[in-house]
Amino acid sequence: MKILVTGAAGFIGFHVSKKLIELGHEVVGLDNINGYYNVKLKFARLAELGINQIDATAFNILCASEKYGTRFKFIRMDLENREKLPKLFRKERFDAVCSLAAQAGVRFSIDNPEPYIDSNVVGFLNVLECCRNFNINHLVYASSSSVYGLNDEIPFHTDQDVDQPVSLYAATKKSNELMAHAYSHLFGIKTTGLRFFTVYGPWGRPDMAIYLFTEAIEKGLPIKAFNLGKMERDFTYIDDIVDGVIRVLQDSYNEKTERPLYKIYNIGAGNPVKLMDFITEIGESLGKTPEIEFLPMQPGDMEKTWSDVSELHQDYGYSPKTNIADGVHQFVNWYRSYKA
């Protein structure tokens, strides 16, 4: 099966691409490598996939992997490009699309709204149009636990109302779900949205909590704990996330399964962890005592997230296996080797 993975230089996109290649699929990775965080990390991920930095800096040129050959090709492209994206679809004839590209970051969206509309709305519309015009079997796309917003019914399940987002980022992810529904209804396109819950692990983004906390503890700097540390997150290890994404993508060519054309799932650990316990695990893994600066709640933040993943388990056998201690240890090992 030939699969387009957008956001392939990103945290989740890199891991999904790597796993798909290992499973024998042909993958085309797409990313614009924007400067939201240090692009050195994005280039390092691509290097792991056999794409050298010179290839990765050239816009709109499809490059084969030095490690995997034509089983992995990469193209640097903006999803907003209405001329180049259809040409890529026409040339490659994908069987399925895994759309993980997005402008990330809840707090960044408060003062910088424009990139979120460009990438998350306009870019996603272009993906939908290409899926419509080039007969894509299945579009699997990234949504977010942020869509639950002010909803205080715990655990979060997909039947709940999600019309009260508390950040523009969350609003754009909800808009993706609505846009996908319209295209499924109008054009018979199979779309599956996955609401990711606080993904962490090796190769994670520098703006993520575990990266920030680990870096601060290593340097002997205070950690910023918002809402006076009274936060809980459904921290989900990257390998469990990738397993879930792959299970859903495999439905693209399984003729024996009958799924709705449009579906939304939560994908998380299904187990909220107190922020202070999470920080303690990082400190223990580093062998250092964290210094903590307690701060008030930040705009756009949610006090607690907790995923009900029963539907994903029922339909795809999804069952996260990585506990916090093991996951944190794996991240810390990677962080120290990456920074060495």
C-alpha cells in the first residue's frame, strides 16, 4: 500500500512513517519544515529516515531515501499550495493518506492565529480536495484532545459536546472534524479522525512538557508548574499512539471490515496522571531533584484530560501498554543521547 504521511518531519509523523516502512508499505513523507521550533530536530528525524539535509531543504522536489530507497520518499511542500499538492497526488496515486501536519501549540495560537488558519484549515481543505479528486481509499487525520475545551465530564468520550474550545488551536482541530464530515457525506470519502491525548516520547517536540521539564532539571533550573501544579494529563507514549494509527490505517485495504464513512476516536492511554507525579518520575529517571515554580493557570489550558478509548479498543483492538515510568525513562535516555 502506498501512503502519504503529512507532517513526516514532525514528532508523530516521523514515528508513523518509520513504522509503516518497517511493515513493508511504500511511504511518501511531506513536510514544510516550518520554524515553530528548532528545525535541527526535524532534520535529525529525517536523517533517521535516510533523507539528508540538502534534499530536505529543497521545496517541491521528491527525494528517495538513502536508507530505504523508494520505499520512503520525501518532499518539502506547503499544504496550502493548491497547485503543487494535486500534482503530487496525481503522480504518486496514493492508496491512503495519514494527515498529521498541523501548526501545533495551544499557547502559541493565542498570539499567532494566522499560521493555524493557513496550515490547519486551508491546508487541510487542500488535502480533502485531493482525496476527493484522486479517489483516496481512506483519510486518517490528527485531531486533538483540546477539542473538549470547557467540557467537564470525565473521562472524555466522542459523544460529548465539543462546541466550547478554549484556544484557536482547538477550534481549528474541531473544524477539521466538521470539514471531514462534510466531505464524507457529500463525496463518500472514508475519513477517520483521531483525538490525540498528550503524546510524549523520544524525538518529541522541544515545547512539550516532558522536554521542557527534563531540560530544566538537567540544567538545575526551576520547572514552571501552572495551575499551582494541580493539573492532570492522559500522557500517552508514542509507541502506543503509533500502534493505534497503524491499526486504523490498515483498514484502508481490509475489504472484510465495514466501518462508517466518517468516524472519530479518542487515542490515549486512558489513564490520567497528576502533573506532580509526572515531574517526580522525570526527576527520578534523571537522578536529580526538581525545583518547581508554581504559577497560575494559563489561558487556553485545560485542567484535566482523560480519554475513553473503549471504541478504539472495540473496533481495532487498541490497547496501550507503556506505563509512565517506562515511557519517561525511554524519553530521558533519548534526550541525553540527542543532547550529547
